[in-house]
Amino acid sequence: MEAEPEAANRPPRIPGGRDGRRMLLITFIDRIGNGLWASVSVLYFIYVSGLSVAQVGTLAALSGAIGIAGAPLAGRIADRHPLTRILLALQLLRAIATFALLTTDHYLPLLAISAVGSLGDRASSVLTKLYATRIAGPDRVRYQAVNRTASNAGWALGGLAAASALTLGTATAYRWLLAGDGLSFLAIALLTLTCAEPPSSSRVAAHAGMPRTAAPASPWRDRLYLAFVATETVLFLDDSVFQIGLPLWIAHTDGVPHGLAPLLLVLNNVMVVALQVPLARYGTTTAAARKLLVPLSAASAAGGITMALSATGDTLPAICLLTASAALFTLAEMLHAVVSWELSVALAPDTAQGAYLGVHGLAQSGQRSLGPLAVTAAIAAGPLGWTAFGATIAATCALQHRLVRDRLRHSPLSVPPVTVSEH
């Protein structure tokens, strides 16, 4: 008993043991590759492949739409087959698709290859989350927080490397960035080979003495879960705020330097790296995660209001208000990460976690299509548009808070504790 204070002073271990650490490294390397490519993909297709702006836009839209199917498809397969093997196959598929982009400059082949890559990206994202859920067990929220920290750090490193390479301004530099993305997929494929297969959720439930349903449940017949996913699509809109909303709003706000936009993206990244793990301690149980919807609602509403007010003052007040808005939306992003990770698993039955998380993946995929429309509509409506934008997210938080109440009250659906060997 006297050893407990000493244990409390030890650095917190990474949930999931050795495999948990390896999956974090996989995430870090994956995001470095994404940072290399995502920041220059549009420029590559225009300056290297010679596509028009309209063709690039259509390519991104169509490949993204096809990629939406990757999440539910991968989740369903993962409930029936070994997870590490599927992840390995997907990483190899992503590598092949990436290197294939280097082989042609013709529009239709580029579209087909991009669609395959998008399908692999969405599928691997969901299965990485499922793997973490299985190995981290009751510590899944803290693991997700560490995972997001690794993800943001990797993305920043890849983005900085891409920015440095682009100073050369040559087609060769673009091709090397694309090749670097492909090499990152090969690296994480090799790392995936070293990861142990986690226990399936149904096997964990059986060991814990939990009842098992006669057949796996279908998320497509679960109206409550589908409604939850619909609310999640709205709550994921923070992605579009930073990628599209803030840069465009700054460009249309008199007196605000355009260079503020990348600085606010840096602020977002730094805040996530510094604060995501500490914030996770406030959502370590399902009930606690649900309660975080209240401050999430407040942060979203305040972010919309400060964005609106930034258009009504002089340059210095506008800069301060835009910075405050970026900080508030980043806080909302971090709170939602904790809530989304926990509730998406807690609302899923133990025998169909893969299928349910696959359907949940549709929320983020759907946001990629709806988000740009939502933020451009807010910009077009002026200051009141941003106020309505923040209020809509806040109202959706309240709806989700009420929506999941009865299911969580009557069904202890969280994943039972999992013991993972450190050896």
C-alpha cells in the first residue's frame, strides 16, 4: 500500500503497452507522409500533371466521395478477419496508389488512382482507431489523446518539410514529396507486421462474462446510432473552419494581414500538441465524456461570436478576436475528440465494434463534403453567419447530449478492461 504514492509519481505509461507505442509511431510516420503530400497535392496536379483548376476540383470531389465507402466497408470486414492483416493490406494499397500517381499525367487514370488511395485512407483511419480501442481498453480516451498529439506533431513536421522543398519550385521537388508519402506507407506497413493481433471485442466480452448476442448487430438498423453519427457530422465542422473558413474570412476582412491565417493554423497545432493529453483526463468515463458536450457547446458558440465581432473593429482588435476565435474552436476540437472517441465506442455493441466504428467514420467523411459549403455560407452571410454557425454546433451538442442519455443510462456498453502484455 505504501508503494502507491511512488507509482503515482511515475510518468504515465502509454496504454496498450508495446503495441500501443508502435501504433503511435505508425500514426506519427503516417502523418508525416500526409503532411508532405496534402499541402502540395493541388499544386502537384496543376504544375506537374498539367490539370486545370476545374479538373483538380472534380478529382478531389469524386475521389473523396468514393473514399467515403472505405470506413463502413473496412469496419465490417474487421469484425470477421484479423485486424492487423487488413491494416497491412491497406497500407500497401495506399503505397501502390501513391507511387502510381507518378506514372501518369492523364486525368482519368489520376482520378481512378486517387479514388483508390482515398478509399484506403478512410479505411485505414477507422481500423487504426479500432486497433487502439481493442488494445487500450478502458484507457482508450487517454490513448486517443496521445495519438492525436503524435498525429499533429507528425503533420506539422511533414508540412514544414514540404514548405522547405517547395522553395525549389521544381517538378522534381513535387515528385519527391509524393514519393516521400509513398515511402511512409511502406514504413508503416513494415511496422504493422510487428504488431500483435489484438483480442476481438467479442472475445474480450466473453472473458469478462458479458452476454453475447446471437448475431452481430447492424449499425444500419440502429436508429439511435445513425442519429448520433448525423450529429457527429456537424461537430466535425471544426476541420473546415481551419482549412477554409479562417483563411477566407481573413482574406475578406479589411486591414487584417493575410499572413495571420498560417499563424492561426500553427496556434491550432501547438494547442493540440500541448493540451490534448491533459484534457483527456476529464473524459475518462462515458458519463464524463458526455458531460464535456456542455463546455464544447459553449466554446463553439463563443468561437462563432468572436469570429463575427472580428469584422466590426479596427485591425488590432480584429487580430485579437480572430486569435481568440481560433483558440476557442481549437478547444472545441479537442473536447470533441475526447467525446467522439468515447461515445462512438460506448454506443456500439461488443460484437460489432468494427461495423459501428466504420459507420461512425462516415461523419468525418461527410464533413469533408458538407464542411466547405457550411463555412462558405457563413462567410457569405457576414458576421451573423458566423454567429449562426457557432450556434448550430452548440445546439447540436445539446441534441447529442440528450440523444445518447437513455442508451448510456440503461446499457453499459463501454469496452470491458483489456489486459495487454508488455512483453
